[in-house]
Amino acid sequence: MTRVVITYCARCRWLLRAQWYAAELLQTFEEDLDEVALRPAVREGEAGVFRVEVETASGSTGVWNRKRDGGFPEIVELKRRVRDLVAPGRSLGHGDRAAT
């Protein structure tokens, strides 16, 4: 099972942003992902959290962390990072051309 988990700060009102990323990933990787989950970060000390992780049977891999990577990802960059983990041979079309 391959799933993406998007953890977002509920206090910061980042649900809509998380939903948009989820929809983009589901549309692009509809045959490669079993699930995209949205996880609100509401515990003390989680303010400002926005993380994207790919979970497989072998474990979890961090794809994006707002604090580590600086802000929010461009959608093409996020798709590239997810693709490299779940479907390495897949072309992202114009998204790959923009990277070169």
C-alpha cells in the first residue's frame, strides 16, 4: 500500500492548501497511490506544521517539510519528489521539462 500523508496546521487554516495538493497528487498518480490522507496538526508544539510524507510497507519518507524546505512547495516540485518515490519511471510531461 502506498499512501501520501499531508499534515497541516489547523490553526493556520491551511486545510484548503492541503486539499489542493491532495487533489493534484491524486489526479497525477491515480494508478500509483492507494490513498492521500489529510492529517490536521492540532497538538501543542505543532503550530506552523506542513509536511508531506510517502508511506509504503517499508516505512515513511519525508517529501516536504515547510520548516526544513522553506515555505510551501511549487506543485511541480512536489509532484517530482512524490514521483521519484512511487513511480520513478513516469514522465511528468511539461513538469519535467521545466526542471531542466
